[in-house]
Amino acid sequence: MDHLKRIKQYLQGNSYNKLNIKAVLFDMDGVLYDSMPIHAYSWVTVMQNHGLNMTEEDAYLNEGRIGHDTIGLVAGREGRKVDMEERKRIYREKTKIFASCPPAKPIHGSVEFVQKVTSRGLFAMLVTGSGQPSLLEQLNIDFPNVFTREKMVTSFDVKRGKPNPEPYLMALEKGRLHASEAIVIENAPLGIMSARAAGLFVIAVNTGPLPDSVLLDAGANMLFPSLEALSEAWENLYFTFTCQDNKGDY
């Protein structure tokens, strides 16, 4: 299915007249940074230290969920009750393990793609389930003056993380945007579900080990095999977004 047809389907499904893009909302891990392998390692290690079983696949499937909720989910699956104090303690340990690893680098194509977005007069916002201070602090070094605090939603800001729509609804509120005025770049099924529940158009980039079908089944409107592939297609895609009439046609 071509891009125009996917846009039409989205507009019809949400009863919008057209996409009038003013902003691009970015997930962080697996989209801006190649950090998911480190997160997966950190999660598996800390869970093992506490007698809980979590696989790397679990880490990818639960990416975007608030850390305390991930711990509760894994513990509950094994019939254990973990109170909030213990969850906080486990998450602090996970954060320390992550910080002890070599720093995650920007994912291939992310710096160039963000530049392409902002050069079009669009503004970028961050919507992440992460609360990893070391990575959040790195943003202004790799993407200077782009993801300012007022253009950022993290796990510190929300009560209900992805797949709940709250993170993306909060981003729309912060950006003073209607859902038809932004698109989302995500790599994780829970993030896709969250954005779609907020009424947003979602472009998935499959930068991890999950099958494409997992991202499409989560509701991605479009899918690219990498952020570099999306970046290469961006000019044509942006033209498609901006040249619709009120029926989604050219």
C-alpha cells in the first residue's frame, strides 16, 4: 500500500480533514539512540539479581512502559508481589547498571533526520518512557537546542506510561497541537499503541529484533526498516503530507 493510501486511511479512521504537520514527536530509545541493547542487558541483569526472569525480548516488547510498571508486570507474571519501595530500589539499580555501560550513540541517521525535520520549520518533541538521566542529559549535546525541557515528556512527567495515551496527549498539550498537526516516530509496539490511542499518525522504524508484524499489528500507519531509510524517503514523504486536499488527495 502506498503512502497516500495510508494517509487516507488514517484521516478517514479519525474523521480528520487533512494532516497539517507542525511537529514531529520522537521516541528516544531505538529512534534517536541505539540504546535498546543496553536497556535490555540492564533489565535482564537487574531482574536476575532479584530472582526474577526477564528476557531481552521482554525488554523490547515492554519498551516505553514506566520502569515501575515493568517490574510489577514481570513480578506478577511469576506470582510475586513487589511493593513500590522495592520497585523503586530495583529501578535505581537498573539505572546504575545502564550508566555503567559504554554510552549509547545516536542511532544511524538520527542526527541528519532531526536536522531535516527542523529545517522544514517543524519543531521536534521527545516522548519517552525512559527516566535514564545519563541519556536525557546527552540529548542537548547530540541534538543541541532541539529537545528543550518544554519540548520533552519523560517517565518523570506522567502517571500512566505507554501504551496508555497519556504521554502523547501530554506532548500535544505542551506543544499546543491537535493530533492532526503532528506525526510520531516510534520503534516499539507499546509506543505505537500509545500514539494511536492519542489519535496520532505513527511511522514505525524497525531498529530492533522484533518482527515487522509486531509493529504493524500494534497499529503503525507506515513502517521503514531503519531511520536511515525513513530519512532517505523524507522529502517525498513530506511532499505527500503537505500536498493533500481536504479529502487526503493531491
